[in-house]
Amino acid sequence: MDETPARPASPIGLTYVVAASQILGLAVITVMAAWIGQYRGGVAWDSSQLLFNVHPLCMVIGMVFLQGDALLVYRVFRNESKQSTKILHGLIHFFALIIALVGLIAVFQHHKNQGFPDMYSLHSWCGIIAFGFYLAQGYLQ
């Protein structure tokens, strides 16, 4: 008799928790974008002040929202094939990495344009360490 092992059922309430996390994440991105647009003047790569505004927006999208979504892929799509789940997981992490790199480049370029030193605060050191750990996870697997 050819029996395939049954997949475990989804935890109770997982759909609601995932939906709430997506709504909350999109709300955070929307509020961040509105704050940058309304109170900080928007974003622009050719203006030094507006270039800095790229940093918080990209970090929230890449390092918070998309990384969280990449981790949720294995729970949400637990009944899909492992290969397709891994591809989706990798793609989301790739986009998170690219967006976060844009945010890092923006802040370093802003510091260069303004003549500020790089890595002068605890925030910058913690951010680089967190980004370094994120990169290391991809290479140490």
C-alpha cells in the first residue's frame, strides 16, 4: 500500500494572524511613506536632504516587511511543494536585500554629500551589525 505521509494541519488562527501581520505591515509602510511625503518633503536621489529620506522607507520595506514575509512563506504555503516554497522564500529575501541595499547606499551617499562621518552613532553600528548578520545567514546555510 502506497501511503504518503499526511501534512500537519495549519495551527488554529494562523490565517487571521498572517492577515493581521500583513495589514499591520502595509499600514506601517503607508504611514512611513505619508510621513516622509508630508513632513520630510518626499524622496529624491538628486537632492541630498531628500536622499536621506530613502533610507528609513527602504529599511522598513526591506528589513522589516519583506524579511518577515519571507519567513512566513514556510508557514503560509505549507501544503505547496517544497521547491516552489523555497523559490518564493529566496525571491522575497532577494528583493528585501536589494531594497535594504538601496537604503544603505542612500544613507552613506547622504553622509558623503553632507560631509558627515559614517558610522558615528549607536544606531549606525547596530544597523550595520544587523545587516551583516542578515548577509551572513545567506552564506552560512
